[in-house]
Amino acid sequence: MPLIGRTKVLDFVPNTHFACLAAVVVFAIHICPTVIFASDEEQPVEVGVANHDAVNQAEQQWKKSGWALVEKYCIECHNQDFQEAELDLSSMKDNASAPENAVMWNRVLQMVRFGAMPPEDTALPSDLERRELTDAIDRSLYAVSCDLRPKAGRVTARRLNRAEYQNTIRDLLSINIDVSGDFPSDEVGGGFDNNADVLSMPPLLLEKYIESAEKMASLAILDPSELKSTEQERSGDGIGVVGDSVTESFYGRILKDNAFAWTEFDVTAEGQYRVRVQGGAWSKDEKPTSFVVYDEKGKPIYAGEWKQSSGGESHSATFNQELEVGKHFFIVAPVESLDDDLKGSSDAEKLSSLPTFQDLARLDEAEIKKGRDQFGTPLEVDYRKEDDDTVMMVRRIEIEGPSEFSKTAYPVSHFQIIRKTPPTRDRRLRDVDETAFECLKPLMEKMFRGPVDDETVKRYATLVKAATDRDESFQKGMRIALTAILVSPRFLFRVELPEEGVKPEPAGDYRVSNIQLASRLSYFLWSSAPDDTLLKLANEGKLQNEDELRRQVDRMLADPRSKSLATEFASQWLGLRNLAGVIRDTERFPNFNEDLVASMAQETQRFFIHVLKENHPAGDLIDANYTFVDKRLAEFYGLPWKSSDDEKDAGDFKQVSLESTARRGVLTHASVLTLTSYPTRTSPVQRGKWILENVLGTPPPEPPPNVPELEATKAAEGASVREQLALHRANPACASCHRVMDQLGFGFEQFDAIGQFRTDKKIDASGELPGGRVFEGGQQLAGILRKTESQKFAATVTEKLLGFSIGRELSPDDRCITDKIITDNAANDYRLADLVKSVVLSRPFQYFQPENSRPMSESTSTEPSK
């Protein structure tokens, strides 16, 4: 049946469909306010009043060393009269300016800590002075952000992104379909595509949602009139024979005494089918021939006797057989004789006295392939059919049905939605409104992720009634209602407003309701809607209990749906989504292809989800001595691969040791090494930059203007990348950034541009990090980073998790939240699942402070009108 046309909706409910669609935009723009989150600490202090001791200590340290060092090394280039890079640092004289200029203060902190400033061609601070300055800036920022009740950034109404929409449809309607080709890619903000500030609703996307809603409704609900019986026939060249046979003039297959016939059917709907076999006895003595029809397991399903056939004459044997969805074989074989009570019988109890087909083993894979190759090929008539040993002819086998369709013929979601159908009287449907209400109420509570008042449900039920009034079926009416649900803003958007009658805390912040918390939790851990368990706990008011919340996080991480943390969170954080667009020189890298790229991405995703589910320390991501590979990737890495019986269930990936290799953690995964290379060569700069951003959380500044690319650097012909970079660093504008970034990248020069290990002993993979930390190769570098930068890496992971979980880019004020999470998890080595729990339990995840908000009414005018 074609998809429901939007004009059809308008035919019977004027303006309803357009009103519902326009509501998406109206609701997003006019009703949904931005929200501000409060601090993680529930401190018994007045709003806006600082912890004076901490503020005073920060102020004293700033006056003593902070400003003095800024004045000594920075102010000459960054003052009111000479604003290098359009930056005036004179306001930093008083650290009270930090709250107003937190972004600038944070950027100065990053630049000084990274070593990018001051530049190489000016006076440079000693290591001790650099630490003193960063500590003073850090303390000032912390004092004003975290000793006051901190204010978080804004989170606007959140439209479901493409992955969330697809997963929600999968889990609520049992429709597993890839919509990536139907919707444009979502914009990215703060590193993730679930950032509320970039999830707009342009007209083109709105049209896509309408089309998708109609399509999903037609897949979720089946109208009985669309179920059609099928008839399949096999004759002549569609019948295979095992053993000796000849072909008669009407293309019947004449079997000799050592042969049997077979054919196969693909059944797409479960139910009872009529099976008809045509043939006859074929022997010189013209005696009847007994035969049995067997199924693919060799079980007798019909026994009969045929009289002699001649010319085009044949006889029929007809019986009923229950068939499941799938491929079915029918085998027809002659037998010596049958008792009279078995002749013409398909009774299973009677046929149980017969043995299973003794020659079933002869129908092996080779014979099946031989028969399939013959199917459709014209047969040659063989007139030498009067041989003494011919016994039976099989001319046609056909099935028709099902006569009645079982529930399996319907989509799984059909009976989950259509819980009952209205009664019929005088061929007219009765009580449609009431029946539709009973079906829609539980559906809408799932689709809208919370309670729905009766008046709202009744408005959707009128869509069903209007359809049946036009002589449409009840099922088609329910399709139309489901289409309207799928374009409702209450489905497409996640909006958090204060509940009616609930007052804010003294600080002005509201705690998210149990229902809102269920959605936050499910879209964080599953990128999908809350399940029945979460909604039940939320409706009972139990989800806000901290112990219950911890239990639910454990349950949800153990669920297969938590894989989304790898495919959505980790893939975006680590850049794996960019692998699909990577291009490589095929002459230099002939084994690089789409299949290898897919294996690369899966390795990193499986590794991440393993560390998460096993609650290993986050640092294991840096230097673990194991990984997960399939056969393709094992060969690529040069690892031994032993096939096992459970490979199919394991998805052809299994855990392997890296103990005897140069690889450790994600830093040496082929996915990361490929992402950080050029089409023809490696890039220590890109690899070092990747570590700074994704491991240390310190992105380097953009390169200054007019700096030549590495290839344009004047180096001797044939100079190595290391030699070219040394010359590049001779430019003072480049040296400050590259002196750390390049060293990090050099550690992975043992691996080529697609992450394959290079055995060339001339390759120099040594380096030295600040503090005299020397290394040789990626394995040693990973070990150093794990030993000295575990806290920084854990902070990076926490910042990424927090930003992803609340759908916004973090602000400087969030620093106190992440600091507290890191402090709380330090004693247990920053275990990854524990960090996830800490994020869930943090104040930004559980509280919000709306601006210009009003309580949300269940009967908002954005729903269909009566």
C-alpha cells in the first residue's frame, strides 16, 4: 500500500496536519526556553556570596605572582595600545575580572600551560615561573567559579538528532531501519551532534520528518486487506531429481527406482498452505505406484498412491501443511507399498508409523547446488522412457496460501499498538473513539516519554474516527494517528520545563522531574527513549533516589543498547566518523579499502565499550596491552588468528593480546593512526595534535597567518619529515606549539599512514616531553602518558561525557563540576563506568534553571485540534 498522503490527512481533518507540523517550529521557538544548570555542590551559602577565604587566598596569590608574571612576559604585546592578536590583558591586573572574562582567562591559561605563549623569539619564563602563573590563573578561576554557586551554560530545547530518532523508532516501534540516507547530517557543536544549540529545524528537515512519519506508520501497522495469498508453482525445469531419470514429452520428470524428486519454496508468511503434487505411476506393468511426500527434515507429510499415467495425463495429490516463514523443501519419493489407511492421508498421527526418508543424506549441498543450477534451464525430452526400471512421474508441485494469516504475518509493532479492534454491527464499525483511545493512550505515553492527559489522547483518537467515517479501516486510521504522533513536537523535541505547582529552590534552580530524568538517562546511555522499567520507576517517583539511579546505570550499561556510547559518544570524541571519508594512495597502500576501514572503526568501538562495561580505569584506553580484532584486522596487524566455533556469535571479533607488539591502547589503533595521516604519508603534527586535544584536553592554538605548510619549508631534497619539522620550528611563530606537538607525534612514526607497523630500522620514533621524559616508540610514549597524565586524561573524558550527556558545550563554570568528579574518583583510578555514574549524579545532569519559563501543560495547543 502506498504511504499515507498528507493531503489525505487534510481531507478529513482540515488544518490539523498543518497545525501539528507548524507546532514543531512554534513550540521550538516560542515555548521552549533555554535552561541554566547550577553547581554540583549543594552548599549552604547565599546565592552570589563567595567563600571569602578561598577568594582572598586567590587574590593574594594573584597579586604576589600572577599579575607580576603577566606584566613581565605578556603585557608588552597585549595591552590597550598594542593588542597583539586583538587581545588586551590589562584587565587581568585585578582577578575580580575573571568572572566577566572567564573565556579569555581560560584561553590564556591554555596557551601558557601548553607553552604556546610567550613566543620563542621573546623572553621566556622558567619552568617554575610557568607553573606559578598557571597555578595563579587556575586558582583565580576556580575561586570565582566554584566558591560562588557556579552557573552553567545554556541548554535549549533539544530536537532528536538523526541517531536518536532512528534508535527511538527502533525501540518503540520495533522498526530497525537506517534513516541516514533520508535525513541530512546533523550539525556538530562542542564536538557532538546532540548539541541542542545546533539542532535546528529547517524546512527541508521538517519535510523529511513528515515523509519518515508516513513511512514508519505504514511499516508499524498493517492493514489486513494488504495481506494477499500467494501461489507458487514448480514444474519441469523447476523440479530437481536425485538419481536416474528421463523427461517425457510434457516435461514430467520420470523417476527410476533409485531416484526421488525435490523442489523448494520461499515462504514469506506463516500459516496453512494447500500443497498440490501432480504426477502418476509410470511402469510397463501399468500398476499403481505408492509414494510419500517428505519435508526438508525427512518427515513424512503425505502418503498416496497414483494410477498409471499416459500422454499428457496426470493425477493430483492435495493436502494442507502448516509452513513457517523461510525456505522449505518438498521431496517426492516412491515407496514399496502402503497400508490402505495411509493412502491419501496427511494425518500426522497416522504418518508417524512411517520411517523418515532414508535417502535424505543424498540431498547434500552438491546436489542442491546442481538442482538450483538446473532450475530455469529448458529440459530436453528423452523418448527412451519405456525402460523397465521407471516407476513414477512427477510433473508439478505447487503451494497456495496461507488460507489464514497468523500473527507472525504482521509487524511486531502491530499488535503492540492495535491492542483491540472496534466491534462491527451491520457492517459498520462501532465505538471507534473508545477503542482508539484504549490503543493510543499507552502508545502516546511511550512516544511522548511520559504521562499524557486524556484530552490530548482524545484529539488523536478523532483522527482515527474521521478515517473510519470515510470507510477507511480502523488500522488505516491508526496509521494516520501514528503519523501525527511522529511529527508532534512532544516526540521530536526533548523539552524540560518546571512541573506545574513545583517551586524552585532558593537559588532559582529546579530539579528535573522523575520523567525528565528518565529521558536524560536513556538518551545519554542509549541515545534512545526510556524503556518500560525507567518509565515505571519514574511514574512511581523512585528514579531520583541515588541508590536506584546507580542501579539503573549499571543495568543500562549492561544492556546491548549501551553500544550507542561507542557508536555515538566515543566515535565523535575520537573522530572515528571521519574514517568513512579518508582517501589513501592505492599504489602505496593497496590493502586499504572500505572493509578494512569498517574493521578499524569497530576495533576502537568494541575496545571502548569493553573498558566501559568492565569498569576498567579510563587510562586503559591509553595503554591497554590488548584489543579486539577480526580476521581481516589480525592479518593487517600481523597477529595470529585461530578460528573458533563461536566466531559467528561474537561478530567475528575477539580479544587478542598485544604484549609482543609495539601497540598499546587507542593511540596505536589503525583507526586513529589513519585519521591523523595524509593520503601519502604520516603526519607527526596531526598525531600530536590529536593527543593534545583528545587525551590531554588542551587543543593547540590555530597556526599564525602566513606560515608555510610543511611541504613548502625549504629543506634539502629527500629530507625526512623529522628534518623538515626541525626547520619548520626554526620559525619562532611555530616553535612554541610544535616543540610539544611534534614530539608526541614522533612516537608513532613506526606506523605508516594506515596504521601498519613499519620494520624499517632507520625510522626514528624517539622523543622527549617537558620534564625530561624521553621515550622510544609509541609503546613507551603510551606508558609515559598513562603514568603522568592519567588525571588530565580522566578530566578530558569527564568533560566530554558531561557535554554529551547534557547536550551542550561546557562553559568555564563547569570546571568545578568536572574537578569534583575527578577528585571523587581519584582513589579508584578513574574507572570509566564510575565516571559515567558521577556525571549522572552531578548537579548539571539533575537540575536546571529556566529563563522566562512557564509550566508545561499536557493539553498544549500544539496537539491536533478537535
